[in-house]
Amino acid sequence: MKQHSKPKLIFYHFYPGVLITLFFVSVTPFMVSKGLPPQLSMLLAIVVVVVPVFLLHLKKAKQMEGVNRIRDLVVYNEKLTTKKLITYTLGLIVFAFLIYGLTQPLNEILAKKLFYWLPDWYKVRDFEGYSRTIVLITLVLNLLLNGLLAPYLEELYFRGYLLPRMEAWGKYAPLLSAILFSLYHFWQPQIYLTLLIALFPMTYLVWKTKSLKLAIYVHCGLNIIGALLSFSII
């Protein structure tokens, strides 16, 4: 397994987020002008940016490290007992939602006071004013793309590939991983603190247990539950 330098690790964490955000800010004004919600352009970014960027990077890494499959880049393959996997997964999901609820007022203040200069479509992601059909299509796509595909690829890339190659930071690797992953969400700057607090325990446990499966279950679980709860607005 090839370790990476600190500057390269920072770059590898940030450049996908830059590309996603560039796509988002380029496409969203046009989509909003056509009566489509900003969420739809973010889902489009998963297909157009997230999938090809992560897979191409991992394919290149596979060639560089001389392994046969992308899956062979992952060294966090320890198997947790079923009891531990369920307990950790549920506990981390509950903790993350608790943090989200507690920090939501702060996120709203940050959006209004610190990121006031950003356009509304960048900060506000509600469905007010959109047709029921458009909202339903967006929610279904959100469940499939943001609930399953995106979190799987993100965990494969960030916790499966990058985290084990962050030995340059020693015992601080999980903390730096959580910080860099939070900052990677350039399209959601108002929730940086929420992401960091909510996801650091998961990152630490993944690092400690060497179980990528735990990261995938937690991340997909969070996004799927969030996506399902969104259907309540219809």
C-alpha cells in the first residue's frame, strides 16, 4: 500500500469537491430558471462528476499500486461481529441525527450572517413553489443517487482508499480525515461544523476497527433515512 504526502492527501480530498461545486454553480442557475429545484442539479452532479471522478481516480490508483481490482485498494477489510456492526451503525446514525438537530439553528445563522453573499439557491434547498411531480421525481432520484450511490463511492474513496494512506498524520489521521471530508463539501459551507462533529466518531471507529463496511452502512443509512423523511413534504 502506497502512502501519500500531506499536500497530496489534501489535494485528493479537495479536488473532487471543487469539481462538484463548479458543476453545481454552473448548472443550477439555468435549472432554476427552467422551474427545476437546485437539488436536481446536485443529483445530476453525482452522475456527471462524482461517479466518473472517483472511479477514474481509483482506477489510476489501481494501476499505480499494481493491484487487479479497485476493491483491492481497500485494506480496511476487518469483519466486525454482527452485534458490533449493528450496534455501532445504529449508534452512529442516532448520534449524527442528534448533532444535526442541535446544530441546525447555528447552520441557519451561519447561512444568514456569514454566507449571506451566496445566492438563495446555493443555501436554501426547500421545494417551495415547485410542482408535486417535479418534487416527487427529485425525491426518488435523491433516494437512489444520494441515498445509495454517492455515499458508497464516497466511502470507497475517502475511508476505503485515502484514510489508510494517511499515516503521515499518525494518530491524528481520523481527525484530519473528518476535517478534510467536511471541507470537501464546498457546496454546503454552512454545515461544516455539523459534518465534522457528526462524522468524526464514525471516521475514528472505521480507523480503529479497520472496517470499511461500517462506514458504508452508516453513511448510506444516514442518507437513506434522510431521503425517506423528505417524502413527508409531499
